[in-house]
Amino acid sequence: MFGSKKKRIGLDDLMERLRPDLSRESLGVGPDFPGVAPNPLMSSAAFKRNAELRNGALALGVLVDWREVNSNPRVVLMLDVETADGIAFRGIADTSLTITELTRLAPGQTLPVRYRPAVMDHYVALARDADPAEVQRLADDIGSRKRA
């Protein structure tokens, strides 16, 4: 009778309303995906996740599509990720790119990424620091498994 019965809108729901192109359905991930933070620098969960991803396991991601979030240029990359263990999933990398890197993006491009095996929440990060020999070894392992 008294008080407000309004349903509180969560940050993820708000982001989906503001940017439908960043919704779980349009990104191709399931309902377990926590969503894209409006500003990952101000989100403690995003800050913690990014720190964990820097030390994550190496995998290979094939670029499917990307969406620009703002003019930094901050982009959300959608990648089909395959791990060394043979697990495949749709990965989402929320990252900032230079204009040069942005112009070089092309669907089908293979990029090294890091993921958190214990969490498996669709979040990945570009592995810019990955050793090229380690990336090549991973690509060979994944390729040999596909041929077998």
C-alpha cells in the first residue's frame, strides 16, 4: 500500500536498453554472461576480472564481429575461442584499440587471447604479451587435433 513497488533496473539491464547491439542475444552468448560494463574503469568487478585475465590461460580466438562502444576507440570483440584442452566457446573481449589496430580488424582473423578456465564466463582478453613461439605451438596443437 505504501512505498514504491518499482522493480530496480540492474546495470546490465540498463546497458541492454541503451545499447541493444551489446545485449546477450546480439553478442551470441548465453544468460550466464554478466554483460558489458558501461565503464570498465569504474567497475570493481571489471577491474578484478581484467587483472585475472592478464594471468589467464592462453587460447586462440577467431574474430567473428566487433562493436564500437565509444570513441576511445573502445570495442567489444566477439571471438570463437578454442582452448588447448579442446573447449570451444564464444568469447567477448572488451578492450581499447588504436585507430591502426581498429582498421586492421577483419572477420576470420586469428588472435591470441587469455581466458579464466575456472570461471568460463565468456570474458577473454587479447594476449598482446604472448610469446609468438607459444602461440604457434598452441595453433599447431589445435590444428593437429582438428585433423585427427
